[in-house]
Amino acid sequence: MSISNMNSFCQHLLEANRLNQLLLNRIQELELELSQVRLTSRPLYTQDTLNPPNPAPSSTPVTRPAAARLKRTETPQQLFLKNMTDTKVYTVGIEPQDDRGLLHDFFEDIRKWAIHYTINLADEVLSHCSTMKDVVAIIGDKSDIHHLLADREMRQDVVSALIVRDIVFHAIGEGSMFNSKHRNGELCGEIVSSFAMLSHQDYRAKHQLCLRQAALYQEMYGEHNHHEWRTKQANERTKALLNTLSPFLHWGINTDGEHSLSELYVKGYRIGFRLRSHAIKWQVIFPVAGMQLDLKRMVNRTLNLAGDPMTTWTELTKNPERYFVRFAITPTMIKSDFSAGYEVKEVVHSSLVHVGRQNVSSHRKDTQMTSRKNGRKN
């Protein structure tokens, strides 16, 4: 390349970076405007929607047009570089979000959805929800489920936990492709089974399996109908999930609510493919309700258990054996890299859990014990 061409190349690169920064600024402005529009939109719940009339038996259901799917912003190509290199060269300076931040933000977006759409429940509905098999499965028998669901924050986080588990099962976990009935689901399952058969220190074979898995997921992602398959799965799973969650949610949840949950499902698939498109082994582990608190792999969500967040954190750190997991909202996610000939393990996401005192089944009694202790101190 001549000196003049090099100078021209540098000028184009500087101009591209300037345009890139303008684009990022505009995206941030649009996101802020969108959030303000959502905050000022009409209320979701009115007296009529909270107490809907019974439709006439012969009435014809009204079919509403589906909301347009929000398009994920694609990374723009540097067209002048593409012409010179004849390959796709994406925007200079935009690094992908790291795994830790990506997972934290994703699970937090699910919690925000649950907080927004979960409603207060009458006693008879609480009793019904307390016996739902999916709810019992995540809370177990060491907590009084009825008392727990009567607490607004706990109820919202139970809804969050149910959503997270469903998305992990179908989109992020090791068996997700099989569970989603992908045509290569059995091949993905064979890799998982082969990995489980290896000895602990068979690092070379483990790395080879990770490479095989990465190649398979990259091939699957590159299929011409991948995005169509992903959207179809997200829509179907969203409808099934909303049916499961219906006792906790506003009657006839609006189109925006269904659409935003579907978008979270799509993001779950994107995350699942991203994690396994590299030669890395991922473990996704939900702490079992009733097990002892482990602060190396868990983060407490019951912030005021000992009166206030700081006192609670101090007490849990000092005496973790005195506390157990009431239920987990998110999983612990661990990645292992075997490329160096040994295992490099990292806890990328610690499970967000609600905890209670050992042998105290009622969340309500837990908080009352704290109140009495504070009263004696005063």
C-alpha cells in the first residue's frame, strides 16, 4: 500500500470512528426517549380491566394485530473497509459486552418485567398459587409458601424465578436445544453426555469436546432459517409461559407485555448460542431450596432479613451456616476453559437467592423476629 493510500485509509478510519460515536450517542438518546414514553404511557390497569365483564358465550374473540417485533440493532459494517478487503469488517471500537455484565443485565430485565406485571392476589388465589407444581418445585417444603406469596416482593421474585427457569431450560442450559426440539438437539445432547463420561483430569479430551460443541453451535447459528426458528420458538414458549403465570398476572395481559417477554426469550436464545459458540464449558446450576447458604456462589436478595441491608450482610457473612435458601431467582453460572491443558474455572454469575433462618419456615415469622429484636434494642 502506497503512502497516499495509507493516508487516505487513516482519514477514512478517523471519519468512521467519528460517525460511530455519533451513532452511539443517537442510540442512547432514542433509548432514553423510549423509556420516557413507556413511563408516561396509559395505565395498564383500570377498574374495568381489573374486573372484566364475562363475555357472552356466542361472542367472537377479537384478534388484535401482533406488535411489530423490535429489531436488534445490528453492528454496522465499515463499507469502505469491506470494499478494500472483500470481507465483513464491523464497527471499530465497539466491544461486545462481557459475559458477567450480559448475564446480570439479562436477569435484571426479567425481574423488571415481573415487577411491572405481577399483581396483588386475593386469599383464594394465593391458596391456589401455593399449590402450583412449578411454585412448589422451586420453593420446596422448608418454607411456608402461602406466607411467602403474600409478600409483594417475594411474589414478584417467584414470578421472576419461574420465567428464568423456563428460559434457561429452553434457551440457555446444556439441554436447551434438545428441549426446544432443534433438529440438532440430539447432537448437542451427545456432546453433553460424552463430557460427563470423561475423568476429572482428562483436560485434552474435554477441550476437544468444547471445540466440537463450538463448531456445532456456529454451524447452527449460520443456518439460513435460524432467526425464523428462534422467533417461532420464542413466541410459542412465551404463550405457554404466560398460561403458567396467568394467576399471578393482570387479567388479559396486554400486547406490549407479551411482546416484551417474547423479546426476553429471543435474547435468551442469543445468549445461549453466544456462550456455546466458544470452546468453553458452561455449568448452569440452580441452588436447591433448603440447602445452606453459600456466599461463594450466591448473592442474598432478602436484604432486610436482619433489619437493614448492612446488618443483614454482616450477619450472613459472619454466620452463613445459620441460613438456608428459600428459593433461587437466578442460577449460578460457571465457565471452564481447558485450552491450556488444565481447567481454568470462573464463577461468572452468582445465583440471586432469598434466604431464611434455619428451622424458620415462615418468611413472615422471620421478619417478625427481626422486628422484635429491634424493638428490644430500642
